Amino acid sequence: MANHEAPAPRPLPGHIAAALAGAGGATDSAGQPWAGRSLAGDDARIHNFEDDDGSADASYLAAVVDLRAGTVDETAVVASLATARVFIPIVAQLAEEGESAHGLHADKQADMALVTLKAADGRTAMPAFTSAAALASWHPDARPVAVYAARAALSAVAEGAELLVLDPGGEVTFVVRRPAVWALAQQQDWTPSYMDGELAAEMGRAAADFPAVRRIELLPGGGVASRTADGSAMPGGGAGPELQVVLYLEDGLDAAGVQQLVAGLQAEWSRNVLFGERVDSIEIKLRRAAQ
């Protein structure tokens, strides 16, 4: 039996909000706001990184190759982003509309805006591209703005996006989920929830208050894996659920009892600060405890 829990919006922890406020998440790598950009003059430059040919970061590419080969997990890919440059697409949007002498409507003023996407589960996602060519292929009219991935993560937080999607529509699309986005924004290491011993201990302590639960086990969820454009499986970069919680239960519970237990556990976990920060989405599976 499996129970898929849809992710709910998470309030920003104080340290994340402080990082966002102090780093100007709504601005580009030069500290300039996204709003009010023109398409002329210096604002039309592709990016502000000197000697940058627009190609993908070598460390990121190497990490993806290793991930596809199964020699590393998705932690290595996120770690490679700590020093990587990415491109965020911005597009023109109509800020003010005017009327000509002939009664025709025309653009009077256009601002530049960040592009966001809607994920399958309804959450907001921000696209980012590892190369200028990948962005141009995805949206030829978008302006590429080069930023460090940590800055892109801060911009995602500012826009209310819980996912950072690298190279959507490319050969390899890698999804950075909310806990990893927050860690990247703070320039901290990220540990997936299914590998997090501290989290497992916290969840286990909460489960100890439910006598019918003999033990719990944390495993990678069905949403961790992803597929490349050619259909090849990749053991990471999926959108979630990323955490599978296996509950080993004693015999004797009826369906109503199981439902009540699972609901109680989820409520208990959701009140835990550590769980809120480190878990993006979960799926629950039930097993009979060995006698």
C-alpha cells in the first residue's frame, strides 16, 4: 500500500529569508533589478562574466556523466553547482500599453521579467540553463543573464519557486528540489532526505509515539530517478517524491486504523522543523513487521 503526499508550500525559515534579503535575490549578478530592463545599450549584453564563452560548466557536465554511469548520486550534481555559472532567461513583458493616433494599440513600455514554469504538481519552477546555446534552443527570444547557481537559487526563492529546473527540454534535464535549492542559496552542502541520518532519527522518534509502528525505513522515492531525452534512465534529477518512508506495522490494524495512524504520523512530522526544511515530498509504503 502506498500513500503519495502532495507537497505543500513551505514557509521560508528565518535564515533563508535573511539570506534572500541580504543578497538581493530579485537582482542579477551585478545587483541590478530584473524589472525595468531595456533591450538596448548595456542591458542587452548577454552576461557580465569576462572570458565566458557561454558553454556549460565542466564540473557540472562531468557530474552528470558520472550520474548517468551510476558512479555518483545526485548529491554530486548539486555540489557541482556550488561554483557553476548558469543562465537565467528573462523575457519582455508589456508594462504599459498606448494607443496610436489611428486607434491602434501598441506597446508603450516593456519590462524584462524572469521566466517561471508550472511543475506537474502545480508548484512554481524556475528554469536555468547550463549554456547559452541551451537557452537559445529553448526560447530564442529570451535574454540570457549569467549568474552563479547560488544566485539563481536565491532568485528562485524570491519568485516563490520551489524547484530549479536545469536545461528543460535538453538532453539531460535535472531538477533541483526545494531543500537543495535552499541549501544552494545559502551556499551550504546538501544531503538528500533519504540519506539523512539526523532526519531519520527525528522521524523515528516521532514514530515511537505510535505503538503499532515497529520501525521505519527511509529510501529514495519513485521521483528521484529521471529520464534523458532519448529515454535512458538516470538515477537522479527527478522532480519527486524524493523520499519513500516504509512503515513496518504490527498485525491487527484495520483500514480505518491504518489511515488514522498514517494521518497522525504525517501531522507529527509536518510540525518538525527539520522535516520541513529537508523533505520536499514523500510517499509512504506499509509493510508487515517480521514476527
